[in-house]
Amino acid sequence: MYDQLEQLKVKLEAHRPLSETDQAKVDEVLVPRRVYFTNIFEDSTLTLEETKFYIQTNRMTGGKLEREFHQIRGVMEAITRLRQLLKSGGDLDEKSIKEVHALLTSPIEQADRYHPGEFRTQDGFIMAKDGARVNFVSHECIPEEMKSLLDWYHSQWGKIHPVEIAARVHYWFILIHPFSDANGRLARLLDDFILVKGGYEPAIIEDRVRYFAAIRQQDQNMPTKNRLAEITSVNLHDLVSILEEASCQTMNLMLDVLEQRYQAPALDLSERLQMFDRIISGSAATEDDRRLAEERETTKLALSREISETLKQKVQSRIVKFLLSGPAKFQQNDYTYSPLISEVANRHQFSFSPNEGLYEYHLVPDLEAVNQAGLSLKPFMKLLSFAIISNNHMVGVFSAILPFEFGRVYIKQENRGEIIMRLDAESIRELVGGASYQEWDLKTLQSFIYNSLDYFFHLIEVEYLETQKAVIDPKQKA
């Protein structure tokens, strides 16, 4: 039944023990997947790329709930603790399970909901698919039932296959439901511990529908009372198959990484179709080209978020409110770009692929608020632009000031299409680095952003003082 699993285990044994370098390469691919796929069971809206970005940088992306990033940190801390337990030769017991639950849930900062590391003190239930009420183990019985589960686990090790042990522990644990919340996440982590202890790899379950169907199918077959009496004999074939296939997929992915066959997925469909067209036409890019394309896009997204978060958090004034917009995404559909991107492309003779995303953020004073404050609009009619552009092996961040004015139609009809914008070419600043985000010096990027802001504010200040001087001078002459 486990032929493929055993064959992959033998192949991986040839690479073990993994060097620190190889382990880092594997973790870079697998850990974000483990975290992402366990959190989507909790309806997290974060993408795999956003999950990876947070793991690598500890920086949150805009437009997402802070709780979702705390969930990532919790899973990471739980994975680290279980790895330490395996490395030290330890095993699962009540204390270690409570400890992992605490690590998993404490970062979410909702102690009243999760009660980190503590068995629940109230009874609970769920509704089965047929509408019947399915009660969890009474809270008074949790310590006793957890002891029965752990005794069975230790007694069966070496007698039945680790995948079956993992499936049975998983389902048994869910029926007990020992904690107020996060039981499913913890059950999947216990699966991974058991599989790795047996010489296999974590089961990264991707198909939620199939997974829940396998659990609920047994719920229908189990009695609503005294359910645990049949736990050691219930048929868990579907859940066993899911864990086996998921572990096989993880081991295949590990082998691809270790044997240098791994190719990161395209970040969006248009990029994937471009790759498809190149392969079909016989002009497939090299592995280095594909890796570079992924790194380049990941870097542009990461830098975009870095700029966005900096501008959102740092640009505050008691007098003038600043509005941030973006990212504007320019694509080569009509060969029309923003003034800054066009200027930079011309200066450096950059060329872009047809669907390459070029990101740009705009910061501008709130002119309506300026007008209401009785200030002259002219000094504030300037827009600060940050553009993130890639070309070959490099990614660049560029900033520039774009002064603007309103056309007559705008004044009469408030038609924003009549904004006349030009580029202050002397204000263009450049910061260019390698295509891999890991190569970027974030302190240098921050300095670049602050210097650009400093010049932007300076121009407004100079013109504002000139405006004030023009108002004051006639009075002084009189």
C-alpha cells in the first residue's frame, strides 16, 4: 500500500543527513507551503507569496488583517518546537502537546478564545452533516482520553505503519477536541511530527474539500455517543490516503530541490502563459531565466510593499494631509507609461516584456484640505512618484517630482482628465540592485525613500515661503 512512499524514502536517505545549505534550500520552499496550507483551513486570505514574504522579512503587507500574520508566526514557532523535540529524541506527551498549542496560538493575542496551552474547561459540540449533534468529549474527561490516545500511540509504534498511526491520532485528537480552538491546526502538526519521526516528510494537505469529506464521512459512520470506544477500529482509509499522497508530494518536492530540478511557480497566469508559449514554440527559457523572472517579480512586489508601508506610517503632518495612491500598474498594452517610467526607460534603454508589471506609487498633498485651510494651492501642486522597474538582472526604484496644474475644463466641470502634468527631470533619483530581494539593503532603500521625501517637502516649503513673501512685501512697502 505504501510502495511509492517507501521508494521516495529510500531516495531521500541518499541525501541525508542534509547539510545546513541543503536544509536552508528545502526550508525556503517547503516551510512557506506548510504554513500557508495549514492557515487556509482557517480561512486566511494571505497568498502563498505574501506568506513567504512575511516569513523572510517579518513585514506585513497592506490590506490584510494583522491576525493573519500572527497566525503565521504561531505556526512557525510550533514547527520549530516540534523540530527541536525530534532532534533531542523527545516524543509526544501531554506536556509537549500543550506547549505546542501555546506556541501556536499565543502570537494571535486572543487568549480569551484560544486559552493557549490549556485544555478547555467547557463542553462543546458540532453539527454533523445529517444534522445530528455530535458532542466532543466532556471537558472533565479530556486528561483521561488524552492519556488513552498517547498510550495507544506509544504502544503501536513499530507495529503499524506511521501513516496509519498519524491518521488515527489525527482523527482521535479531533474527536477529543481537547482545546477551545486550533485543534485542527494542531492535529495536522502532530501528523507531521509522526511522519518525520518515521523517516518520511510532512503531509502538506492542499485539498480542503477532500480532507473535510474524509473526516465527515467517518463522523456519519460513528455513533453520536461513546464514539471513542470504536476509535481504534474505525475505517480511516480516505484520511490515510490523503496523508500518504501529501507526504509523497512533499518528498518529491524535496528531491526536486536537492537535485536541482525545482522550478518556482509563475506568480500570475499571464507570466505562466508566456512561459507556456516559449516552451511550445521551442524557445524555452533556461532554468536561470525562469528563476530570475520569479526573483525579479518577487522583489518588485516586496519593494512596492516596503514603500507603501513606509509612506502610510511615516508621512504625517499637523498642517497638511498627504494622500497615497498605488500601486498603479503599467503594462505594455498601448506602449503608454507614466512620465517617470518613460523617462527612465529612455535614459537606460530599458525594454519590457509585453505583460510585465511596472509598479508606481503616488504621494500628493490633499488639495481640498489645503484649500479649506485658506492656503494657496500653488506650492502644494506637486506629486511624488516612486516607480519599481525591472530590466534583465536588475531591479530599480526611482523617484521623481511631477508638478501639475489644472486646465480650465477642470475648474468648471471638475474633470480630472484635464490635469496637466510634467516631469521635473532634475528631481529623478535612482536606486538599482540585484533581482533577488535578499540582496537588497533595506537601510539603503529607507534612506532613498527619506531623501526623496525630504526633497519633495523642501520644494513645497521653498515655493510656500516665496508665496508668503509675495503677500507680505507689498504691505512692508506701504
